[in-house]
Amino acid sequence: MARIEHSAVLPATPDRVFALLERVEDFADYSDMIESIEPLGERRYRWNVHAVGMDWCFDVQITEIRSPEVLAWESLEGVRNQGRYELTAVPEGTQVKLIVDYQIRNRLVEKAVNKAARPLVSQVSRQILERVEARL
């Protein structure tokens, strides 16, 4: 599996940061690329994303909520992926680490996705954390 990581320090306690991150449906307000997030029940969500000139729709399920340290999810269909936010208290506030693992079975498609995915996920993650910080 390929892995993408991004981290930032936010000037707030882990409890305050986690309270915003666990409101998954609000992520549409945190990034220009996320068109909408529809709650499907049972900690499942349908994400509608517009990125790299294409519309993407995928369903995810929250697999772990351990407040205020971990929020994890995995895809239910499409590109196999899983991700997690890990929050750690630091003197400046909270270090938030995003880890996304994904697997694509077609090598040609995987090369193209790898080239676009790292900067795209980093950009979305930066945007999300900047907007979460603004709400703090």
C-alpha cells in the first residue's frame, strides 16, 4: 500500500481539535475540493469531491473514534484506502497527523494516481487544518 502523511500543530487542546474533526459532515466547509458529505447512518458517509478536473464519489465508514486521540476510517468501495487522524498534545497545542494508505491494483493507474495523490492530499489536508484552526 502507498502512504501519504501530513501533519501540523494547531494552537488548541486535543479535545477542542478533536471536537471539530469528528464532525465529518463539516469537512465540506473545510476544503474547496469537497463538494458535499452525506451522512448515510451507522458512521458511514458519502463524499462528493471535485479534484484534478474530475468528480469523485466514494463511501467511507468510521472505524475508530478514540477521543481525543484517534479518528480513523476506511473506504467501502472504489480505490481501497484507509486513513486516520492522530492527535497528540504538545506545548504549542495539538499536533495533528493525517495518515492515508491506499492500494490500486493496476500498475499504470497506480503510477498516475501516485503522482497526483500526494500533492492533492497534502493540499486538502492543509486546507482542512487551516480552516479547523480558524474555527478554534
